[in-house]
Amino acid sequence: MAPRSRPTARQVRLGTELRRLREAAGLKAREVAGLLSSTSAQMSQVEAGFAGVSEERVRRLAAHYACPDDALVDALVAMATNRTHGWWEEFQGVLPPVFLDVAEVEQHATFLREVVITHVPGLLQTPDYARAVFGYMVPELPDSELTPRVEHRMKRRAVIERAPAVPYETIVHEAALRIRVGDREVTRAQLHRILEESERQNITVRVVPFDTDHFAGASAAMMHVGGPLPRLDTVLRDSPSGTAFLDAESQLDRFRKLFRKVEKAALDPARTRDFIHNLAKEL
């Protein structure tokens, strides 16, 4: 198979997990290459996500590495062989690749947990709110770039609307609800959208009010994407340089604990609905 010009985040993750298994077995890439009638350079391409790998090769590698976790091997096989073409691919060449990566990772999630501080979660945004967010970028985006971003954000909602829908839990700081990204009408409509979505069985919304004592979690924004196994979870974090996909076990453990810490500071879902309802009435 010819090398890919740009592997997706999911393909990179598969390669990363294969590399971790090899390193845990104490083997070098050149020592394993012969098993696949390959070269160390080709093994490097597989482990970097630039080259695909078949089910048979994944299982041969796992056996050679003496991996005792059958569930992990099966999950890696699924990652290697699931070549479903998703809706996000229609944005190939239109939006930056990270937009497609986020949608694909969400598509395969077993659950989604999110903490947001300054903006309403993307999965719950209205089109007008999303347009206001993307429209504030510097330099200003032309409509030919702005409109696809809004369309992509709305299509991401499929993951929480499909049957069966992915369980989605979000913790939103009051700041995100009060900041008028758009005008008063956009803000009111956005609050009502959150209330409507919170009625779905698979969606849980909690709010951290301004008057919560001992909350220093302003930097806790994240999305925790559940994998088929906890080891295959991913945490997404936005930064000025872009979206980072974190998957080291130490990182995953840190953000699991951080999410639960923020959760303790948040109102329960029933009180959250009352809180948002009252906030909407103030506008």
C-alpha cells in the first residue's frame, strides 16, 4: 500500500498503540520487520500511521509481542480494518484536517465528556452561535470558509442524535452561558437549545456557577473521548497552536481525575436546568 500523504488522528493512534506494544516487548523495529517481510522504514511508516496494516498483520504482531489482552487486539484490528467513509470526508480540502479528525474520533466514541469555560460546547451550539464564534476570528474568514465551518459543526451533532446515541456529559461554566458571543436573541436561543438538549436521555448538562467557592479550574477545558477500552481513550485540548490529541496513560489518568474534580463543583442536572431557565428569563 502506498504511504498516505496525511494520516488521520485515528490512524496515528493505531500506529502509536502498535509501537507501544513493540516497546513493551523490548523489541526494535528492525527486529520485527522480518516477521512481516518488511523493512524497518516500512515498520516506521506503519507505527506513524502513514501506512495501513491488515487484520492478519495486527494479530501476527500482537502474538509476536506476547500481548495478553485479547480485547485490546480486537480493538486494534477494528481500528485497522474499519474503513467507513464518514460524512466529514465531504469537507476534505475545504476545512483544516483537524476538523475532520475531531469528527472521526467522535464518531467512534463510546462516550463523550466535556468541560467548557468560555464557550458553549460545540455539540450543543446553534448555527447562529457557531457562526458568531467562527466569525470573530482574525483575520476574518470569508463566507466561503465560514459557512463550511458552521455546517461541519452542525453535522457533528449526529453523534449525539443518532440511534443508538453516544452518551454525552458536559460541564459548562456560567461564564460560557453569559458571554454574548452573538446578540441577545442569539444568546437566548442558545440557552433554550441547551435546555432542549438536556432532555435527551443520553445527554447530561451541569453548570458551575460563578459563586462556587474554591473553583480554580479555568484551565480545565477538555473533551474526553471514550474508546472501546479505557486504554484507548483520547483527550482533546484546544490551544493557540491547535487541537492536541492526548493518549498517554498518565495524561488520560490526569484528565479523568480533573473531570471528576470539576464535576464535584457543578450543579446537578435538575438544578442546572433551573439555573439555565432563570438565566434565559433575565435576557
